[in-house]
Amino acid sequence: GRVVGVDGLDEAIAELRGIVARASDVGPVMAEIGAGAASEMQGNLVSQRSQDGAMKPLSPIYAARKAKRYPGKTILRATDQMLGSIVSNSGADFAEAGPTDEKARFHASPEPRRKIPLRDPFTVSQESVDAAEEALADYVGPKP
């Protein structure tokens, strides 16, 4: 029989194999995505941003007590333990970021509230999500 070649087929197959190989371990880009998310969360905490805008103010009584004990410190930053606990983790197929400080859950939990208002700086913007998706697609996708 006669073998008929298709121009570019070998290159296309090689590129597809490259995509499969890169998709099987996206660890390097996941590490960047996780670190970026942790950095954004730290920035949110430092600039007093919550998932719905600016953090709700402290009650006047608590604000006065905090000002005496931790002069100049802002909301959720009395000792900066929570800020320092924001870390990232990643692997071959995942990225995650967030605080390890147990107190963070009281401020960020979606549970109904009576005393402590929702102050959740442990979020990332839609722009960051979009950028992460694009970085992943660029990492896995065809190379020039």
C-alpha cells in the first residue's frame, strides 16, 4: 500500500503530546497561582478590604480598648499573627491559599452573626481568578 502524508501532522502530534505532558503536572504554575492568592489576601488585610468592600468598623467600645492596648494597629492586625499566617500550598494539580490562624474563621465564616461582623480579607478578586486561568492555559497550551 501507499502511505499518504499530511503536511504538519508530525508537528501537530508533537504539540499535542507536549500539551498532555504539561497538563499532567501543572505544579510550577500552581505554585505561582497559590503565592499570588496569598499575596492578594495579605494585601487585603493590610489595606482593610473585605469581600464586600471596606471592613466594617470596630464597635466604639472595642476600638477604644484596642487603641490603648495596640496603638496604631488596624482591624484584625493587633499582633499581626493572622497576617503572618496567610500561606499558600500547591501541588501537581492544585493551588490554595489562606490563613492558618484559627481565629480567622470567626471573621470570615459565612455563618450567621450576632457580634462580630463579616470581615473576610481572605478572598481574591475576579481579575485574579481570570489571570490564574489565563496563566494555566498559557502554561499548558500550544507553544510557538
